[in-house]
Amino acid sequence: MIYKPVITTIFILKLIMPASSLLDKTGVLKTLPKFKLIMNPKSYRMAHPIYKKTDIETIKKYHHEPEGWKDRLALAMVRTVRGGFDMVSRYNPETMNERDWLNRIVFLETVAGVPGMIGGMVRHLKSLRTLEKDHGWIHHLLQEAENERMHLFIFLTMRNPGVFFRVGIASS
């Protein structure tokens, strides 16, 4: 069952503009490979697309050029954060050794778990406040946070960070 406001929103958007122009201004979505869905009807989990390796290898990289000031601002913010993190982690693929790579990955995986946990908490509190169902989003977001935590634990078995690194993670 699809949530009623979603159906209404999709219907209104279809009236305003065709889906192809709404979702894909450049035609990139048409170039993506076809996939099949594997879904267990007895499971509460979402279906996962399964791609062939040959199809994945044919995907071309694409960069959307910024069109307005909002796009340019978002791109500048992403580049600033990425550049700052690269500078702090001394990112240089030619000179980095295993320890440097593991430090970088541990920090990224630590930060990657935050959005899912925050999103799940916010959805949970909203559901409690409005006394409405969440339709599975809380579980999905918390599952994503758990997935990132498992990635972190895998890399922590390879490298156990010291006190200064742990303080850096906690302060960020």
C-alpha cells in the first residue's frame, strides 16, 4: 500500500510536467542498465536491484553542471567540505600507505553512520508526536546506520585508532 499523500503528489506532478523531464533533464537515466528485483514476499525488507557485471562496467561517469546559484552553492559547499577533509587526512593517493588509508576509512565510516541514526530518531519522534504510522522508514534508516556501524567494525579489526584519533572523531 502506498501512502496516500505520495500518490497525490505523484498525480499532481504528472499533471504539471511529464515524468521524463521531471526526473531526468539530461537523459542519463535512459542509459542505465536494466535490472531485475529480488524480493522475498515474506520479508519486511525492501527489494534490491540485481545488475549484471557487464552492465555495470558500461555505465559512464556523469557530472551535472550547475545551472543556478543554488546548484553552484551546493557544489561549492561539497567541494569545501571534501577539500577540508582531504587536507586534514593528508589525502594523496600516490603517497598514502595502508595506515593512512585505514585512518581515512575509519573516520568516514564513523561519520557515515550519523545521518541514518539522526533520521531514524527524527522520524521516530515525529511518529510519536503526530500519533501516525511511519510506514517502515524508521526501521530502514536505523538499518542503514547499523550497516555503516558494521563497516566501521570491519575496518576497526584492521586498525585500532589511538587516543588522539578517537578524540578527533568525538569532536567532529
